[in-house]
Amino acid sequence: MVRLTGRYFAMFISGFVGLFALATYPVMIQPMLNPEPYKKNRERAYGKAGPPLG
């Protein structure tokens, strides 16, 4: 078993952080930066009243 130390450990952790960022960008970050397409989809689906509550 290889022991990760120093810069190799940093690269390993950075890889996990980078993969997490790539996976969450289209789901979490992009809608917060550009909400217009999501607002249009929600309006088309539910109308002006918004989603039903309860």
C-alpha cells in the first residue's frame, strides 16, 4: 500500500474536491448564478401561482 504524504496527499484531496465541484456545479451553483431559465420552467409548469404547498 502506498502512503500519501506531502504534495501527493494534497493532490489526492484536491482531486476529490475538484470532482465534488464538477458534480455539484450544474445542480447547485449554476442555478444560483443564472436563475432565469429555472424561473421560466417553474412558471410554465405551475403558472403564476407557484408550486402547490402541502
